[in-house]
Amino acid sequence: MKLIVKLILGIIAGLLIGLMAPDALVRAALTAKVIIGQLINFTIPLIILFYVMSGIASLPKNSGAMLGRTVGMAYGSTILAGIFAFLVASNLLPGMLSGMAPVAEGRDALTPFLDLEIPAALPVMTALVLAFVFGVVISRRELPTLKSAVFESREVVEVFLNRVIIPLLPLFIAGTFAEMAYEGKALSTLDTFWKVLVLAIVMHWIWLSTAYLITGLIQRRSPLGLLRNMLPAYLTALGTMSSAATIPVSLRQTKANGVSDEVANFSVPLCATIHLSGSTITIVTCATAVMMMSHNLALASLGEVIPFLIMLGLTMIAAPGAPGGAVMAALGVLGSMLGFGEAELGLMIALYLAQDSFGTATNVTGDGVIALWVDHFARRDGVVAERGADDSTAQRDAQGVRSQS
């Protein structure tokens, strides 16, 4: 929450600088934006390489069908959520944004004092392929030395993110909005912001309601009861903005929905790492809006978006570990596949972080759906006992949780 406040202050400071400050101060803000943007671009492949690699290397080796089903359903849910978001956003946003504030008369673009270039150590796609190759082999062969090296490298990147990149994000956003304000684009951008955020949050709720409705009807359970049991997990994630920090509550509420201990203890922590349907809805919605707002980008078609979603779903594995949320892991794919530049990436960071808690809450609540289906198939295959007496216990637990809430 402190980061969100700092980002809002960064937006306000950028607007004031762009509208009222002398050209020298605007150029100083642009210089800061360029340098921080280069640092972000340098860090993106490292995030993908070490976070994705460590995530895959941590997967259980002998989990069999349960692991395959959990990963498959989590990945499929993420892709479908992205397609849903694009179809809704690409059809609704043109009408929603048609009446936005016009671009004001601005001044000619300024140049920064220093145009620094920091080349990335390796391309984004190379980092992603390396992460999967090494991660899978480390997981299957159980290579402790290499696994330890990967996790220590991840810690180096995490320290750099926590101590350098994340604290500098407000300055990066300030420079982005100072440039837009100087060129007369700020008012139209802010007018778009709130509409995009409201649309993303409404889509989160529609996605969760539909998922629980379908699950409840097919499994002959009460959709409203299932969703109500997961409400404490949703509210916890809304406050913590962390899937990992919400795991204890998610685990308890998933068991209250009648999911067996074996399945819940396995699927909930795993889905907290790999299932990011809410984050994907937000990223796709914001990306669609940014493409509509940018003069340099054309709105992608569904055929162009699906390959992007396939790669985005893979890079999302890095998201829970990367401070700043899924958008930090997605920047590389946004740049390499959709052609986003520094200005567009700056808008994506500001848009995404403004509702990060809602995306995280949707991720966590959606994990309950995945757990219900994994449990359904596990009971059908005889891996865990059929529902019986444990249902009454789960119902009593759910009633106790609701009374405490």
C-alpha cells in the first residue's frame, strides 16, 4: 500500500513538473525516466531467468497425475482469462474511451540530459527457454548444487528489485507523466485510467462468479456457498497484496469447501505460484487500453493476442516472487511481442499497480476452483476418499469461519 501511495504522489509530481516547471526540470525528470527505464529493461531477462527457473525446479518430482492436472488447469485458466479479458476490453473500451478528454495543446518534445543505454545480458525469449530447460532438468534429476545456485541467484535479483528498482518506480512514473503533461497528453490519460481500472475489477468478479457457478452446477454443490467460503481469502489477499501471504487462509477456506487435506495441501501452495488469472485479466485489459491510447501501436487482433497469452502464461510463473507483481514479469513479453516502448511500459506499471490487490485477490479465490476440480478427479480415481462424513465437518468449519468473519 505504501508503494501505491508513492506511485500516486509520483503521478501528481510528474503532472506538476510537466505543467508548471521550467524546461530544465522537465529534462531532469526525463533523464531519470530514461536511466530507470534502462535498469528495468536490464533486469527483466534476469527476473524471467531465475524466477521461472526456480519455480519449475521447486515442483515436486513424483507428484504424477495430480501435478499434471493442477498445472494444466492453472495454465488453462490463465489463458482463458486472458482471452476473456481481450474480447471484453477490445469491444467495450473503444466506446468507453471515445468520450475521453481531448489531447491538449502541448509543447514540442524535450530530450533528456543523458541518453544512457544499458543492454540486457540476454534476450527475453532466450531467458525463458533457458529457464525451462534448466528448471525441468533440475527438478527431474534433483541437482542440489545447481538448484542452490539458482535460488541464490534469484536472491541477488530480488535484493536488486527491492533495494533499487521498486524504490525508483515512483520516479520513473513521475518522469513518464511529466513528459505526457509537457506534451499535453496527461488529462486524456488520467481520464482513461479510472475507466480501465473499473472495467478490470468488474471482469475479475464476472470471472470468479462464472467459474464458481460452472463448478458448483457440474459438481452439484452450491456455487454461492463455495464462493462465500472463499470470501475471507479474497479479503485477506486484498489487504496483503500477496498470494504467498494469503496461503494459510486460502488453505483453510479450501478445506472448508470440502476439498480433502491431501489435495488442498498440495494444490493451494502450488496454485499460489502458477495460477494468475486475475493478474492476466488486468494485464490484458491495461495493455489493450494502452494500445488504443498510443499513436505508435495498432490494436492487436485475437490471432496476435493468443501467442502473446501463451508466452504471458509461462512468464507469470515468475510473478509471485517478483516484487511489484505480475507486471514486472510481463514487461519483457509486452515489449518483445506487442512492441511496447518505455512510455507504454510506464503506463502499464502505473495502471497495474493501482489495482494490484484486486488482481491478487482474484488469483487467490480462483485457486479454490482449481483445488475443487483437482479434488473431484482425485476422488473419481480413488486417490482420496469419496465425500462423506468429511462434508459435514467442512460445513461446520465453514459456518464457524463465516461467524468469525
